[in-house]
Amino acid sequence: MDVLKLISDAGLRFGFVAEQLFPENLHPYNALNRIVVKDAELKAGQLTRLSELTGKSVDCILGLTWSGTSSGGAKTDLLIARGQYTVAIRKDSLQLIVYRSGAPVAERRMPVGTTVRQLLEVVDAEIAKIEQQQTP
């Protein structure tokens, strides 16, 4: 979970989010910074509050579900993201490009008539294959 990216994407100030997540803490900025550097984790209530502040579901924040956006236009990309993975889908050719932390790691063309469910199954399989290759 990239807390800084969540805060930035939502157009929120770090200090404001810190105060919202740690209202009882004497130093909320430092408390949130510990979350950012992964020295601590958010509790369930704090995750819920972060979800409310950012407008993203808890599942999306935790990278458990796909979220999507479109870059507009008939031939441009549809982007879906989960955790450290982003998948660009060309609308005109159904070409998939899987990115991990911003770097392309897989590419595949889907046949015409592919359903959304089939597309997500292929994406999940590609990611599983990438994860398996990363494991020593």
C-alpha cells in the first residue's frame, strides 16, 4: 500500500490525513510517517477512515481488487490497477501490457470477443506467472 500515492492522488495534504488518522496522537505527522516507511501498520478503523478520505474502497487500498480508469478516446488505453501492478488495455486491438511498479513486464494480445471476466482471468494468470518467476 502506497500511502503517499493515495494521499497525492486524492489531492489531500499529508498533515490533514495524519490528523484524521491519528486524532489522539500527540504527533500525528510522525505517526503517519511511520506508516509510510513501513515501521507500523494502520488499524482497521484507520483504513476505513483513509478509505473515506480518498474515496477508494478498503479492498482497493489494500490492492485486493482492480480499479480502473480510461484515458479517453476510441483508440486509447483503459487502465486497471491492483497493488503494484497496472495493466494498459488498448481498446482498438485488445493488446494488454502489464506493468509492475511502472516497468513493463508482460504483453499479450487478446482475441476479439474476449469478455471482461476472461480478460481479468488472463491478467491474473500473467501476474501469477510473473510472481512465480520472481520467487527464487
